Amino acid sequence: MWEQIWTAIVQEFSDLGSVGDITRVLLRMTLAVLLGGLLGYERESVGASAGLRTHMLVALGSALFVLIPLQAGMRIEDLSRVLQGVTAGIGFIGAGAILKQQDRNDIKGLTTAASVWLAAAIGMAAGMGREATAVASAVFAFVILAILRRTPKKSGED
């Protein structure tokens, strides 16, 4: 009986059977977390409503949403539905960062909402094994958020 229990446990954790599989998954998830953290750090440094942890979790979750179907052998045509779902669903989190000021006709949080949406895309890229694309996108985003922040603000930016 104990042998059957142990065999069942080993089988349940066999999704990462080889060292190569373990390395690949850990690399993709780590990259998603680090790149999401880069964007989150910038947002947190300006006091935005979604900061470091939110961006890291969004990027990691997005990576996981594509990693699991890829591990299961899902065809890329079918994976497109997963990508669509994540892309649409992340809008709910972004919407929570957008606030309309009652006393003025001013909207705050659009940039943070866009950065959360982009963190999801970067996480998906990392999760799909498109590490160079994920890194390049994160660098572009960081430049946009950190360097272009120094330009005069317009309504809707945070």
C-alpha cells in the first residue's frame, strides 16, 4: 500500500521529469518575475497604485498560464485562446488602477494600468520561451516609464 501511495505522489510531480525541463521552467518563471519587477519597481517609485509585487505577480501568472498548456502539449493554435483570455482578463486588474477624480475632470492610473497589461505580455513572452523578446520589451517599457516620465504630464498620466 505505501509503495502505491509513493508511486502516485511521484507521478503527480512528474511534470518536470528532466533537469532540462526543470531548468527551462525555472528560467522562464524567474525571468518573468524579474522583468515584471523592473516595471513594478518603477511604478512603485512614483507611488502608483500597482507596484512591485503586483507587476511581479501579473508577469509570473501570465508566464504560468502559457507554460502549463505548453507543458501539456497544447498546439499553438489552441494556445491562442489562452493568450486571448489572459489579455482580456488582465484588463480587470488594470481597471482597478484607474481612478477618476471627483472634483476635476482628471483621470489617474492609465499609465499604471498599461504597465500592468504590458507586464502580462512580458510574462507571456517569457513563459513561451521568447526570453529575448521579453527582455527587449521590458527595457523599452522601462525607458518609456522612467525616462519619458520627465516630460510634462498630460491628463490621464500618472
